[in-house]
Amino acid sequence: MTEHPAFTFVQSSSGIEEYRHTKNGLTVLLLPEAAAPVATFMVTYRVGSRNEGAGMTGATHLLEHLMFKGTERFNRDKGTSIFSVLQRVGAEMNATTSYDRTNYFELVPSEHLPLAIEIEADRMRGARVSDEDLADERTVVLNELDRGENEPLQKLLHAVFASAYFAHPYGHPVIGWRSDVETVSAEGLRHFYDTYYWPQNATVSVIGHFDKKEALDLIEAGFGGLAAGPEDTVDIPQNATREPEQIGERRVVVKQAGQLGMVLLAWKAPAGLDEDADALDVLSQILSGGKSSRLYRKLTDAGLTTHAGAFFPRLRDPGLFAIYSMLTPGTSHEEVETEMRAAAAEVVDEGVTEAELARARRQVVAEEAYGRDGPQAVAARLNEAIAVGDWKLFTEYRERIEAVTAKAIREAAARVFSDDRLTVGWYVPTDPNGQSSSETA
């Protein structure tokens, strides 16, 4: 623990120390690692597509682009664009947007950590959101949308999420619906920015080679003078919409020019901090982790699919647990869907073996360890834990996974794998004339 007049120490876990700014509520996470003379500085805003309403879908992603257009201090017109200033000192930088968060980060030689902090503090409240910059970035994002329209799995996922969620914003894509991206105004984006991009809605993380006292001094110098949030409200507004309970299976079919079909089954699943979430992480590995996995043996070994997978994104609010298959030529959607349903039902009816459990736990732990190689990778993993709602998910993850039992997996599967919680998606390829190229359409 480091004493500092501007910060209150909150807690620590596995080498990470949490501090809170005494005036504006900014959360700070410090993780010193002396392996190399580099450091990552990251700002995680607790705002994502989950916070967007009708007409504003894609706002967080558009703002991600606009935040790189700079501020009055750092901009291309002055020759001090964020990219050029950071690249001159050998930095790597980027940003990402998801359902529950947006993050901005720089990997810099340790002596240039002050510059990264200065830039992020400046654009937290000083971003230029202009009509001219929006016009440029709107074109870029629309091109991203076009590319996504041609990616079968992404298109099917968008359709399934939109069908699975009637009320909650998880139902719209993170990149936004095209009509909103085409029509949103700079004024609207500025209002969104002025609502969410404040210290009390952000966590800054410093990872790598640095001195803790000096880092807190730098963060205080950059962020300490910023107000906690909007003057007209005490708290940053959060999404209060709760998805109504699903009663009855839902289905959606996507038809598009292509060659191979696809089936996706998605069940309503608990939030990322729910006690079932760890079991579902392990179950995802049992179903799809390599050639010994259940879906591979049931579908790919049988010649029904070229690939089959499972995924469970851990989100702040209840999400989806999904399995999907890419069909081999001539294989029917009905046959593959039947086999996929059977794979899920077998977990509920018979459970999983201790051998499967042990192998899956090793795989999950190994993948997590590989994903923590260096300050940048650590920041990425820590970012996701912050988004879910508790950064200690990052430090406690291995222990939680190793505690998962076969009984817990079977019970979690029984709560999730219900037809009343299921949305089925088919991707049906068509020929250039719009006729189904699959015998099952």
C-alpha cells in the first residue's frame, strides 16, 4: 500500500492495489511488474452498447473513433495528433468497444508513462466531437459494417442476439444498426460523451515497470482537477432495462449469398459474476476445446460440420451461452441442429466425466495464463474483469476455475439448457440468383 494525499487505498489482490481518488471518485489499479522497462496505461470507461438507446446504437463505437481525433492540445492540425505524438516515443496504442465497456490504452517505454497519462487525462473531458470529424469516421464505421455484413457468423450472431433480446440493449450490435450510424449527429454524440466520460465512471490501470508513488502523482496531476461527473446529476446513469423472462423457443433464419450453412443455438445465461458462470466457462471448453471435445466428436468426426464451437461471453447483465456449427456440403440444418441439441441434453441428463472436467480445467487455466504474457495482455484481461463488474475476477479466476465440479457443471447446464430459453439461428446460403444453395432451405 502506498500513502498518497489524493487517493484512498481500497483493497489489494494478487499484487494489484486499488485506490480511489478522494474528490472525483476515479478508480486506480496498480500492478508493478519489473520484467521489462515498459508500462501499459489503460482507461476503462464503464460504458458500452449496453448504455445505448434507440437512435444511438453504435454511439460508443463511434466515439472510440472520434476520441483519436484529439483535443485542443493534441490534434492533427497542430502536428500533435495522438497517434503521431505517441508513435514518436515508440508507443503502441489502441482502443476497443464492447457491450459493457470501452477502453483506451498505450504500451510505452516506462520513461514515457507521463505522456500516456497526460493524453488520456486530456481526452477524458477534452475530446473534440465535431461534424467534420464525425463525417470522416462515419465513413470508416460504415465500411466496417459492410465488411461485417459479408461475414456469415457475425451476421448470424447479430440476428440471434436481436431475436433473443426484446428489451435489453444487448439485442443490438456493438457497432450499431446502420440507420443509426448513418444519422447520428455530432451533437447527439457530444451529449452521450458528456453523460458517461467522467472520472467516477472510469478505472485507470497501470501495469508494468513503474514506481507506485510516482504513478499516483502523475494520475493526480492529470486527472485530479477533473469533476467527478455531470453537474446536473450525482450519479452516472446506468441501463436499468431488464429483459423479460423468455417463455418459448425463438427462431431466426438469415439468407445470404454463400456456400456453406450454419446453425447457432443460444440460451439465456446468467451474468458474468453469477456463481454458475465459472461452470459455464469450463463447460464451453468441454464442448468445443479441441479434437477430444464433445462437439468435435459428435459433429466434425461424423462429417457433419467443418467446425463446431461454443462460447460464453461473461457480461455485466445476463447474456447468452451459444454453440454453433459450420455445415459440410450437402448436410442438412435439421440434422445438425438435432445433434447439437442432443449434445446439450446429454450434459443435463448424464453430466460430464471427471476426465473431461480435469482436461477442460487445465485448458481454461492454460489459455488464461497464455493470455497474460506481458503488460498489454494483462491489461486486456483486467479490462474484461472491470467490465463485468469486479476487477478481482482477474486475480481470482484460476482459483475459481479449479474449484468447478462436475456437479456444478451439470446443475448450471440444467438451469441454462431449456427450450424456453433458446434462440435458434440458421444461416442458409443462397446462389447469386437468391435461390437457396442448401437442400434444407
